[in-house]
Amino acid sequence: MTLSVPASSAATPSPGLENQPRVSVSADGWDRCPHGNLCLFDLPNGEGDFLAYSSATGVPALGAWDNRISSVWNRSPYYADTFRNPDFQGEMTSWDRYGMPVNLSIPGSDNSISSFQLRL
């Protein structure tokens, strides 16, 4: 399941996402990433808008989020693989289960994710 949260939104998700984890309006930065989710943020330090995924899935194209991700936190029970190109192609980076939050500040890493998968 996916939760897309604009930085300025309230804690209640959009219709159809009622069963998704709620995000505290008092939380900021990394603290907004619900435990058990892979969170992809559009700004460093877990700031800005973000996507949260809580189940094993593959996303071959990120659409409006293509090449927009600046920080990642994999708090899920799955391994996460991010890819530089759509359709799980190009350079791959793997993220451990329940890992640490990471800024993609290395030149060539920031804003360069186009697809990803969560796997066992």
C-alpha cells in the first residue's frame, strides 16, 4: 500500500487510504516515516513531500516522482532496491531492512531514482 503525504497536509490521508498509517502533524523530517514503511522524500533530511510503501511491491515508473527523491529511509521488513532508470534498469542501490535514514547527497545520487522494488 502507498501513502503520499504533502508536507503541508493534515494527518488524515486521502479517501481510499484510510487504513494507511497516520502521520502526526507534530512530526517533522524523518519522524514522519511510519515504522514498517519504505519512505521516499523529495528533500534532504526527510523533509518535503514523501511516499510511504508498506508491502512488498515493485514500482517500475515513479511518474511525477521520477528523479525527485533526495532522501530515503527503509523502515520496512523488506529489502529495497532503487534503480536509476525506469523498469528496474540501470544502476541499482540496495537498502537493508529496518535501516538508517540516508540523504542522497553524493553527486549523481540525488534526484536519480526512477523505479524501485521491495522484496523479501
